[in-house]
Amino acid sequence: MTSPGSTPGTATRMEHDLLGDREVPADVYYGIQTLRAQENFHITDVPLSHFPRLIEALAQVKRATARANHRLGALDDERAGAIERACAEIAAGELHEHFVVDMIQGGAGTSTNMNANEVIANRALELLGREKGDYEHLHPNNHVNLAQSTNDVYPTALRLAMMLTFPALAESMDHLITTLRAKGEEFTDVLKMGRTQMQDAVPMTVDQEFNAWATTIEEDVQRLTRTATLFQEINLGATAIGTGITTDPRYAQLAARELADLTGVPFVVAADLVEATSDTGAFVTYSGILKRIAVKISKICNDLRLLSSGPRAGLHEINLPSVQPGSSIMPGKVNPVIPEVVNQVAFEVIGNDLTVTFAAEGGQLQLNPFEPVIGFNILESTRIMTRAMNTLADRCISGITINHDILEDDLRRSIGVITALVPVIGYADATDVASAALETGRPVADLVLERGLLDEGRLNALLSPASMTAPHRATPTGTMPAVPDTGLDSGEITRLPTDPPSDV
């Protein structure tokens, strides 16, 4: 039988496992168990190599365990050195094409662990001057996987992969925030109508709208960073179910320390390894943050599509950059393709979170066998969200322009400005003016002057950008009443904490 990817006549080597003997292509670094996994799991066509940080994480975990086993005297100098060198090469980006197992697999990640064990073993054998497959001298299970189980290696590697991937996501969020704020500065004090429930509300400035989008993303950069620290607790040393069978009593702490030294991540061993081996709560929490970010980004894209709708029969307050023709049949049509693609990324991330939730709930007894789909969905969410936010910033936000005439005309015709006059002319007169404006189509300002409710100077002051878009005190006489001392400096704002108290 020929191996997947091989052709008749290709040189092979014979390997043996529990199920018997198989020919493996002589030039590949993986072995028989990886070969079987390739045959069994044609699911996503997304191999481990699709996520380089996961492979790096696997290599660093194996490197740390080799160091720990060497220090404990369980692994001799020659084998430990060869394993370390092989792992260092893989962590630096080499041999990734030999990590061929499908990301979604049965066996709780055993195929991933064995793919790593076999590639590392065969590269280490080469470094020792041996042939691939010469496992008598250095074995994937006996040496590379010494004092380990898939059930502690795989979740530890997933946690490290999350720690390695989230900084790029946080950086893309920061980039989007900076782009939004810079765009807002271009439109400082430009008035427009704010809307609630798709109806005219009260005036605001364009920069307030852009800064609100920036702030809602900014809130979650810190949440993302804090949540990622949950991955610092690992179950390395737990082996099969958390009892630490086959390990030296000193091994878990030593392996975690070595992994921390290699990666710079302050890993700690979980206090209860039995609990930690079956627990996927950190993944659920982290995926929830990704979903929260996706929901917010999608809402911003909904706003962008609505505000740019038209150009003749929509709001058309803003112009999105024209990045490609929009129709194969309608000449001149340009669609909001960047917000649309980001919307779709958000939908994917939201769906991925539901998958993570079900997979975490589906665990039984001392192990959750569904961590492969958890890892796949979180890593994919992180990857596409990172790209989506950079795309949104660079291909859309940075090129937005506004249509001043439309903003001014909407503001002039809207009855929403009447709200700014309520503290001075009263709710009843304001309601009468609003009704008349709706019936006649005349501007609110004209009706207020015509009825003698305010003189032109006072009216202009109340309808100024400063009065309509920020808190201020106004009375029917225009005087500023005495205000009791609140203990707050002018302009100081009291904010709620980012997160509720821990006892809530």
C-alpha cells in the first residue's frame, strides 16, 4: 500500500505500531501513527501546519520536557541534546510541512502529539547520524514523549499557542483604534444628527461618533490581555488523567519552569491536576471575549454600511473608499465590500464560539476529548479577526470622507434640535414647535423666532455645537444658577469600573 502523497516506486521505510507494519515514505519526518491519522481524518483539509504558532508551541513543550527529563537523569545527554536541537529547529520554523494531521481529529489530540513526537524523533535521529525510523536508538514514545501524555502535552501546547497568537490580535485592535481616532480628528466639531431606533435623535459631532467606535474596541484590548493570562495555568505533568503516573514527583514543577524559561510566559502548574486535565474553562472564557469583540466590530460595520448607503437614495453621510467595482450588471455601482467581509468574519467568530461552548460542555469524566475542535476554532477566530481589523483600518476607515452638505441639510431640516431648547422654552412649547415643523417642513429655528420664544442671539447660542453636543447649564433667563459643590473638577467624569466587583 502506498502512503498518502507518495507515488508508486517512491522509496519507503517500514515502521511498526499497535496495528501492525506500514510503509512510510522514506523522505518524510513523520511516522506510522501520523500516516494513519492522515488516512482517518479527511475533515477540514486544514493541517497543523496552517497554524505555525501551534507547531512552535508543541516544539517548545517537547523541548521543556526533554530538559526536565535530562535534569532528572531520565534522559541521557546524547538523546536530550538531539531532541532539544530538533525542537529548536521546529520552533524556529523548520519542518512545519511535516505536520500534516488534520486540525479536527478524534483521540483528544493524540494524532497531533504523535505527529510532533515522530517529526522530532526522526530529526533528532538525523542529528545523531542515524536514519529516519531507527527508533531503537531514539524513540518517539520512549524518549520524545517521556513522562508525558497527549492529555497534558496537547492542552499545554494549545494554551501556549493562544499566548503566542493573541498579541497580534491586540496589535490589530490598537491599529484600528488609532485609525478611528485619527479619522475622528479630521471631523472635529462637524455637526450631524444622531439617531436612536433609526429615527432622528439629537445632534452630535462626527468625531464623537468615530471616537465612540474607537472606545468600544479599546475597552476589550485590556479584557483580551487579562483573559489570556488564564492560559498561564497548565497541567503539564498530569499525564493521563492528572495523577502524574509515570512521572518523577519533581517533574511537573521542573517542566513548567523550563517551559517558562523558554517562552518568557510565566507558566504555573495547576493546583489540582485532575481538575485541570478535564477543565476547558479558560478556552470558553477566551472565546467569549473573541465573540464580544466580533459583535462590536460587526456593529461598527453595520453603521458604516448604513451611513454610506446611497449615494442618492440612502443616508450618504460618509463615503467609503472605492476599492472595486460593485456589480456585473449595474454600471457605476460601488459596494461596501470591506465592511461586508468584516461582518462575515464576525459571523464566523460568533459561530466558532458556539462550537467551543458545545465542545467544552461535551467533556466527560477525567478528559475532554474535544479540545482539537476547541483549539481549531479559537486559533482560526484569532487569525481571521486579526486580518479583518487590519483590513478594516487600512482599506476602509483611513479613506473615509464626509458629505458636509448632506450633514448640514439633515441637521437644518431635523426636528431633533428642538431637544436643545427644552430647558429654556419648556417641553410644551417645544412639542408645539416640533409638531409644526413636521407638518410644514419648516426649520425649527424659523418657527422659534417667528413665535417669539427666543431672540436670535440666544437661539444661536443654544444651537451652537458646544451647547448641543456636551453637558451645559441653561435656564429660561439664560443665567447660570448657583450649583452646590460636588467635589468634582469641571469636566471630571465619574466612570464605572471596567469589570464588576468580584463578589457580584
